Amino acid sequence: MTTDGIRGCSICGCRKTDVLHTQRFVLPTGTPLPSSYDVVCCPACGFVYADTEATQRTYEYFYTALSKYEDAETGTGGGLAPWDAERLAETAKTVVSLLPSKKRRVLDLGCSNGGLLEALSACGVRELAGVDPSPACVKNTKAKGFQAWRGHLFDVPPDAGKYNCVVLSHVLEHVVDLRDGVAALEPLLDREAVLYVEVPDASRYADFLYAPFQEFNTEHINHFSHASLSNLMGRNCMAPVLEDRKVLKCSGDCLYPAIYGAYRHAEAAEWRVDTTTRGNIERYIRESRAMMCRINARLQDVLHSSRSVVIWGTGQLAMKLLDETVLKDASIAACVDGNPANRGRQLRGVPIIGPTEIPSPAMPIVITSTLHETAIAQRIRELGLPNPVVSLRI
């Protein structure tokens, strides 16, 4: 169905959209993001994105006040978990290969807790700095010995200076105003500087399907291919000098597809209409719907034998399950989350508590995070909880 969009294509500017899917969420209290949006494809250039009504300012506030990355133990980007450190080390090696000298200045924009800066330092890069919207992440990065400022893509402090390389690692999928965001980098880049960009690979979502509609979440609002990423950079007079893809770990036992590229200033860049991402996304939607139906059947079995359940995990999957499955009308005794940043809020009117506060041992615990299910199950064993544990991995 082709219709007029709310947001419009952030790459080519087309206002028409082809609606592929409507995604809904039950949000924790205090979340400023919309509880639903359409996933759409631009009929002009083929870019797939969330046609959200949220503004860039809304997202900037969200990552400043409610960043899930602040907690070093549960958040990514700090390199504390072995799989996260491995991911960051691989990215650092690629960035270093683009630099003519390890003495070059590198800025990690969206640095989280400074894990990539640590990995770059281990590779011999000496002049490193980071920017992040979260005050806690900036504090954690500074504690590791790096220069860091609180800011975001549209608001980097003026005294940050210029760099030979700016890194946007898993940043652009979170940005509403893409063209303006890339244009805002101009004051940071030397004329011969390289921009390194890494984002999720929309062409392979269905090949790494651990949770239904995982990539259609409150935070990821852009679904890139090399073509759409190159078009975005071309609109800002930058052309690719490197394009590749990778598979990285997003938890102890789950993999994640990504693409990356390096871009430099250019007089002109080739325009590449994306003719394949829509079909790949449509396959992802079909397979996600089938997985959601299987999960719903498992939840029906659980609720048939228990009046109340505890859900462990209040992230993206839980937000969908509470809208799209029998959990919508179920009695939820408690919502548990290991990330301290989520506690004290409510999800569907139920307080979010810590792992040591779980009520009645007779209630089943439904693990509502398939990505981190192994770690959660291990934590349940460590706590010696006698509750029956329900897995949703299909």
C-alpha cells in the first residue's frame, strides 16, 4: 500500500511510502518514543525505514536520559563481555587499516563506555576521543583515560577539533534526520579524513532470526544496505573507498549481521537504487510472524497451567509479546531486568524489579529475551531460584 509518509525518506526526500508492516510496543513508563510505527519502503530509492512520528530531539533526549548502555555489565560497547570485546577488537583493526599512521586522531561518535577506544589504543592509536549523549557513558569513558564529551551527532562540542577518522559504529540506525546528521560531521573531518560507518545488515535479518521482529524495535529506525548507505554518503559529497560485511556476536551465543564502509570526500558519487532490500525485509516479516505464532502457542501452554507468571527481560521482545501474544491479558506478577537503568519503572503497570526480588517460587519465570536467554538462565541457577523456567527459543 502506497501512502503519504510522516517522516519521509531521509536519503532521497521522497514523501511517498510503501507500508510493509506495522510494529507495536507496550512501553515502560517514562519512555518518550512512540508505541507504534509503520515499517516502510521508499518507492523512489528502495530505502527501508520506520515511519516514526518521533523527532530527532526525542531520540536525543532518550539516549541522554534513558540509555541502556550506561550499565557496563549489561550494556554493549564497553568491551566487558568477551564477545563484546571481540567485536570491538575486529572493528578497531579495520579502522587502523584505514589510517596512514597510528598517530592519527580518531573520534568515536557514540562511544558508549569507551570499549572501541580501548581496542584502538591496544592497536597503537594514540590520539583518541569519544562523544556520547549519556553522561554516565562519558564518565565511564573518561575513567578509562580517554578524552570524552557529552554530545551527539548534531551537537559535538566545538573544542573537539578536527580528526583524521570519525567512527560511527552502530549509530546511524538510530538517527531520524540522516542527511543532516552526516552533514553535521563536516566540521570534524580533515579534508583527507575517512569516515568509518558500521550498521546492521538489513539484507540478512532473516538469516539471523533469534527473536521475532527484533530489528523492528524502538531504537533501530533505519534498515541499511550498501546501496542506501552509499546514497546517503553521496548526498553529502562522500564516496566509498571500502565496503564489506561481517557477522558479529550480540550475546554469548547469538550472531548478528552487519555491513561497514569507509568514505572520503568526493566530487560525485554513484547513485544506486536499492532493488533487493525490500524483498529481504518482506521475507524477514513472514518468518518473524511465523516465529511469533510459535511463541504464542508455547505461552498458551504455560498460562493454561499457571494463573500468574514472572517475565525476565523488559527489552524489545517483551515489549512486543505484551501486545501481540496471550501475555497481553495474562497476570504478570513481576517484571525482572538485570539492567539497573530499567528498575523502578513499570511495564504494563507492573513494577520492574531486580533478580533478587522475585516473588513466589511457585510461579513460572518466562525468559522474555531470546538473545540473552543463556546468560539469564545461568543467573537463575546462580541465585538458586526454584521457579520453573520457560524458554521461548524456537
